[in-house]
Amino acid sequence: MTHNTDLNIALFERAKRVIPGGVNSPVRAFKAVGGTPRFVKRAQGAYFWDANDQRYIDYIGSWGPMILGHGHPAVVQAVQQAVLEGFSYGAPTEREVELAEEILRLVPSMDMVRLVSSGTEAAMSAIRLARGATGRSKLIKFEGCYHGHADALLVKAGSGLATFGNPTSAGVPPEVVQHTLVLEYNNIEQLEEAFALHGPELACLMIEPIAGNMNFVRASVPFMKRCRELCTQHGALLVFDEVMTGFRVALGSAQSVYARHLPGFEPDITVMGKVIGGGMPLAAFGARRAVMEHLAPLGSVYQAGTLSGNPVATACGLATLREIAKPGFYEELSRKAQLLMGGLQTAADKAGVPFCTDSEGGMFGFFLFKELPQNYATVMTTDNKRFNILFHGLLDRGVYIAPALYEAGFMSAAHTDADIAETVAAAAEVFKMI
Ligand SMILES: *Cc1c(COP(=O)(O)O)cnc(C)c1O
């Protein structure tokens, strides 16, 4: 079954000599699952091909951005046109304005938006803005939520309410995270306690509304309701990190999903990335006018970027947003995500493997559990060995899912029902081995 991967192995060896771990972002190294990362040669539609010309059905899509699939003609054309007009000017362009207008039209909780180059940068800037706007220092984040690798956000340790977080990474001084309070996701009691203890000092609460960095875990509606109420009551800003969920789970992003259950619901600051760049380095953060006017050059919160609003990236993002805004786009994407999850569930049931799934729009997750987990600690009880058999079994059969059990999966518009059937058939074989 296992196909030849010798050229990937050779590239990995070469890469390890010149790039730490051979990769430019850690999860690509396959450290959690073992084996050799696939070096991508090219991609088209729902597929990519590795160094050995082996084809894979791609359920990662660059970790979310490739919602249209790879090489969508309208996007390719927009990027080609933009490239001919110049790569970067360090001066404003009309296209940035167009992209900002389009984002604000689709996500009405924001009056203004600032474009940056990565989700990390957007989340880091949103925190600075929240602190600048409120004149407060402390922030709440949740265990298992990833907001990029800015120092103040690199904490996850559930060290309890009395103590503030410990850095997750070496190189982050404890003083830098002393204002970061880490709570358990979906735990209303802890949330209330934290606000009771620290309410007047809290600048913001930052949350992934549907967490995609501990596989796929939704914030429950009652939990989200309490987050909103407590922030309002204590004058803290509710920051939605929609870098992954933005334009991925719905055209109005995850906040529109919560607004279905909580009429009038909106966050104070929204952080976006991934899909809005369509595969180019582009991210954004936005809020109501009164908050955004704290940013330089209007206000005293500094934020800047040489490549921010890059003309090629904005062309790619704009073309992507125009495609996903077409009628019926999310209905079809959701249908396919559900088709895949239903197929995997049936295959797992037949093989007697404990299994459960969830999805929203084009984002999905599955667990080797009977019931969906509600927090990071539960996700982490997954049997690594069984997950790795599943991962490598699928990889050997030309299906590429995230090489770690704490990552979500992504459907694209380019996946066909036949691709999904092929995936389910591969999974049915692998489930028998688990
Ligand atoms: C990917 C991600 C980030 C970081 O974005 P980068 O572009 O990788 O810096 C931040 N928050 C969430 C929720 C993400 O999924």
C-alpha cells in the first residue's frame, strides 16, 4: 500500500540542514505523528502533489485559507493582474479600501478595519488596541485557544485562578505573561470567578468562538452569552479571534452563528486572517469606530507594517471574498462537510471504533471518542497511537488530514462528492486496523 516517498525523505534531510527541524512552522514537521512530511510540488483544486508526484486529497487547504480550492481561476487571474501592476508600494491603494469595504459589509460588527500580514500580528495588535482603548492591562484567554505566537498570548497552562499563566514557550519572560489569565474553555463558573476577582483590571477577553486549535470545540451558547454579559458589565472588550473561523464557518463568520442563538450578539473586536487572504499573507482586525480611532495615526496606540495591505495579497483576498459571497456557497460547503462527517461516522460505527464529529460551514473536526469534548483537557485524552494509525493509514491512501489530533479540518469548494466517497472508503479500511 505504502507508496514511494524517497524524494520527500531526501528533501526533508536537505531541509533539516538549513532550516530548524526542516520546516518554517512546527506542525509541518510531522513530529506528533512521525514519518516524513510531504513536500508539496504543486496543487490544483482539492488536490496537491508531493515530491514523488503522489496525489493527495487535501483537507488542510493551507490550514484554512484555500476555501475555494487551489488555483481558482478568478483568484489566479486577479493575482496575475496585480503582479503586473507592482508587488508593493508602501503607499495606500484603492484595492485596500475595496477590501476593507467588502469585509465590513460582510461582518457588520466592525465599522473600521486595519489590514496586516499575519494572524499573529492581527491578534497581537488587537490586544494592544484593547489595552490602549481601556487603559487596562489584564486579559483573559482560554486553554487550548491559539492566537498566534505573540509573547503575551503564548500561555495555556491551566494554573488556576489565583495565579496568572506560565509561558508555554522558552524565551517568554514570566513578567510578559503576568497579565494573562488562562481559564478553562466552556467553564462558566471559572469565568464568573475571574471577573469577580479581576473585573476592573481586565482590558479584554480573547476567544476562538469555535476553537480550531484543539481540533474542533464550540464555545457553548450559554458560555458565550456569559462572556458577552460579563465583558459588558465590567467594561472589558470581547475579542473574537476569527482568524480560522472568519469566512470559513459562515459568510458572516462565527459571530453570525452565535447571533442566530443570541439576537443582537456581537463582539467588540474581531481578528481575521486565513480565508481573507485567500492563501496570501493577509490578516486584519476591526471594531466599532470609537475603538478603532485609538489607532495611530488617529490615536495613541501604535501599529504599522511595511507590507500591510500588500497589493498582491489584497487582490487575492478580494477575489476570494467575491467568490464566497455568491448565493448558495456556504450551503454547498456545509453539505459536503456534513457528507464527509456522516460517511466517516458510518464507517467508524461499522468497525466498532468510538467516534464523533462536528462541523460548521467548511470547518470540521472528528474525535476518537463517543462524545464531543468541551475543553482542551478532554481533547488531550485522545489515544495518540490510534490517531496516528488513522493519520498514516489515510496518508498512505492519498488522503491528507492534519498531522496532529488537535487541529481542525477544512472542506473546500473544489472537493467533489467523488473525493468524499474516496476518502470515506479509505477511512473504512483504516478503521478496521484501529
Ligand atoms: C492561524 C491562527 C492564528 C495565527 O495566524 P498566523 O497567520 O499563523 O500568524 C491566530 N489565531 C487563530 C485562531 C488561528 O487559527
